Amino acid sequence: MEGEKRMILGNCLILKDFSSEPFFGAVEIESGIIKRVIQGKTKVDVDLSGKMIMPALFNTHTHAPMTLLRGVAEDLSFEDWLFSRVLPLEDRLTEKMIYYGTILAQMEMARHGTAGFVDMYFHEEWVAKAVRDFGMRALLTRGLVDDHGDDGGRLDENLKLYREWNGFDGRILVGFGPHSPYLCSKEYLKRIFDVAKSLDAPITIHLYETSKENYDLSELLELGMKNVKTIAAHCVYLPEEHFRSLKDLPFFVSHNPASNLKLGNGIASVWKMIERGVKVTLGTDGSASNNSLNLFFEMRVASLLQKMEDPRRMDVETCLKMVTINGARAMGFKSGKLEEGWNADLVVIDLELPEMFPSRHIKSHLVHAFSGNVFATMVAGRWIYYDGKYPTIDENEVKRELKRIEKELYS
């Protein structure tokens, strides 16, 4: 999927990356790729006066169909949340529900400036179909667990997903999703790592989410995790003695601060990780535990938590890089900055919003003031959200289906 063959967006502020300041100009796009970033006034095809173009955001950990479970399990311990409320409802989810739950997730994420996400779930081929139809980027994985070596065919499902969807339209990548060391045997983890390495595919895994997880990270690395690109979600209790050794590995932490707080799992030491060279990105987790997919909100939570002990921690530039270029790199996409030859994945912000004044402090506002309600989101040169509309879907039809699904799921 590519957008129009060629177009110029501009007559507005341009924030190329987060090491520089915004300037007045335009962005020329051709066949889904940024051709030029122009400084100064120029003739444009899309006039965005009063606005700002910036790189789009990337959510490195979620379970997209769980939008259907938003609000179902409030004020519970992690164990009660999972076993009493979430798992019984997940047993009722059909392929059609998975599809529309993922469409709903993309609607929410696109409205908040997200261009791509990492997903771990089941019926993942229907997640892929929803991504195909809506237009976001995604790194998709089938959640993998085993019982004494028997995984019920899950790894075969993940391999089928890889064969059928990896590389689709340049937007969909497929990796492997071992759920966690406590739901996967060591033998099964080694098998997954070996398969991922043979395909040069990434994995994503829940790691050190709770204080009860006391496995040996060194052992996991030696089983083969050190040989594959890994997006490790949570890492709240990741042992500090490993921070420095992880910086030289293809290892990315997906920090999920709101979900960790809501489930009482604590606060990850991400500033210490960053200081020691660990690559940190940002994720929301699923809607049943956050309950929002708004990465602008997540940035603010991440920053404030680390500033609790020292206000000099988690500067705005670090936060913005976590949620843009770091996330895109973890997923495997050349996105996250506005530069010639990079993907045309971008966000348009309305600078006339009250929270965006005074205009001289825009980067700070993005982290600490902005609601996250963007004017537009573009992926691969195509608008997936523009001025309150979703150009790639029939919004009314989607809402009708979601109402039917709610009645069926909760009856």
C-alpha cells in the first residue's frame, strides 16, 4: 500500500527529529518515501498552515484485540485480573472479534499518532488482515506457551503466519512470541530461539514483569536469546547487573509504565538502563490493563515516574526518541525521523490547540501537555487518519459490527 505517487505537505513547522528545533517548511513524498525536506515557503499540495509535521510513533508492546476487553477487570491483583476476568473472556473471542478488535485498536492508535505496533495474541492471521485493511505497520507474533513440550501446535501457527504475511506490502513483519519464561519450558524457548535465528526473525517476550519472576537471564541468553533480536516487554525487575551486557546485544526493552502501575507491578528502572546503554522503547500493553493506547500519555507517565527521584532524568528528547526512532528500529522499519529516503510515516499536530502555547516550547508540550489527539497520521505516504476521519475504512460499518460483538461477547 502506497499513497499518492507524489505530494508536498507543508507551509507549517517541520520537526525532523528531536535533536533539532522545528523550522518552517514542507515535506515532499513520493511512493511512500520521503523525497525531500524543504526549508522555507514553497508550493504545496496539502496546506497545513498552523500545524506541525513530526515523525510518527511506534508502540512496541500491545495485544491489539484486547480493545474488546477494555474496563473488564478493574482494581484487581495481577492474578485475579488474568485468571478470573481476562482468560475466561478470551476463550469466547472468535476470528471476527479479533479482526474488529484490531481495527478498533488501530483507530485509537492512529488518532493518537501511532503508525505501527508490536502484537502478541492468537488468531493472529486475523490481526494481519485487519492491519492489511486499515493500513498501519505491525510486527506480529503468535503468543507461544507449552505444557512439558506440548504447545498445541502454536509454533506451527506462528510459522504459517510468517510464511503467509512476513514482508506483506512492506508494512507487516512477523516474528515469534514466546509468552514468558514462566509459561515456556527451557526446551521450548530454545526451540523458538533456534527457529527465529534460522529465519533472521525477531522475538517478543514478557520479561521480569512481576516481582515473582526469579529466573536466570544469563541462562535465557545462553539458550539462544542473545542470538536473536528481542523486544522484551516490561523488564520491571530486570537485574541491574545485566544492564551493561545487554547494550551490545540486539535487545530492546519495551517500557509499559501505565500497565505496570495499574496492575501493581512496580516501576522499571529505565533511566538506569538508558544510562548503561540499554535500548529502551515504549509500549502501552493491552487495553484490558492500561486501558489506553495513547503513546503521548504513556510518554508523560514514563517521564514523571523517573523524575520522582531526580527531575533531571528522562528529558523530553529521550522520551520522544523512545517512542519514535527507537521503536521503529526495534520493529525493523526505517522510520522515526523526517529525512530523505526514510518511510513517509508522520504525524500532523494542530499548533492552535490551547496546550501547545507558548509555541517556543513545542517539544516539551508534546511530552508534558499534549492530549495526544493529532490532526492526522500518515503511514507509507497514505493518510490513515485525517481531521477526524479514517479514510481507509467504513467507520459506520465498523461501529455497527463492534456493537454486535459487544452484545455477543458479554451476553
